[in-house]
Amino acid sequence: MENGRRSYTFVTPLMEGYSMSTNPYQEFRRGISMTTYTQDSTNLVDATITANYAIYYENQRLWEAKGNVIIIKNNRKDGDTTVTSHTEIYTQQLFWNAKTKKIYSNVDTKIVQPEGLHEGVGFDADDDLRNIHFRKYSSEMEFEVDESDREERSRERDAREAEAEAKAK
């Protein structure tokens, strides 16, 4: 609850709390699935977040998620209840500071937005994911080219993706 309103819910098979620690925290060793809600409604889903592991530091109001972190953010026009599009984030580590309302990562991240796919290493964003800034950006854009160029670029893209997967392992 935040200001008397439900701000998020989560589901986890195991939650361990360490309230007697000098820096109290809750640990979710078997993963977490979290749903956040819009500020003006307790039943409109704003985003869903899943991860293989999470930890929440109570004093800092800081979440850290690790392992197959996926965020699906519902995009709406201000004051509207209709979802117009989605923003999807895929990464291996993510931080959400509920105090500063910032989301950030220091590792490889892929972001899928209505205008296209964006990839980079490390990013910062506000917690509504409207302003996302990569620290090291790499992305692909599509252009009209003739068929022979398209095949060559496809082979190059496949080679880059294979190289990126090999680095990730």
C-alpha cells in the first residue's frame, strides 16, 4: 500500500524476511511475479514484472530483480483506461527505486516499444518507462533495400545475434 492505495501485488513461492538486520530486507529466492497498478485506480494494471530472483531493501525502498527479468508495461494516454500499446523490457538484472521513482540496469537490455526494438548496455528510466536512456546504445533499423542487399544484411544480423548469444553465455 502507498498512501492508503494498493500500488502493487506480488506472487512468490518463497519469501524470506530479515527485519532484525541493520538494513532490513525481504528475499525472494525462487522468483517473483509482480503487478503494479496505475496511481488513479486500484484495478487498472500498469505493468507486470517477473524474475527468477528478487530482493527488496525496506529502508531504501529498493527492489533488485535478477535472472530472466521481464517487464510488460501497459501504455495509456493520460487519464484513459484503454491500453494503446506495450513497452517490453528484457534483461538479466534490474533495479527499481520506489523512493526516487527510477528504474535502471547495468547489463545488456532489450526494449521493445511500438516504434521498434532497442538494445544496449545499461539504461536509466523513470518508473512509467516514458523516458528511457541507454548508456551504451546499439539497435537496428529497417530500410528499403533490394533483395540481394536484404539477404546479405540478414546473414550479418544472424551472425551478430549468434555472437551476442555466445557472449551472454
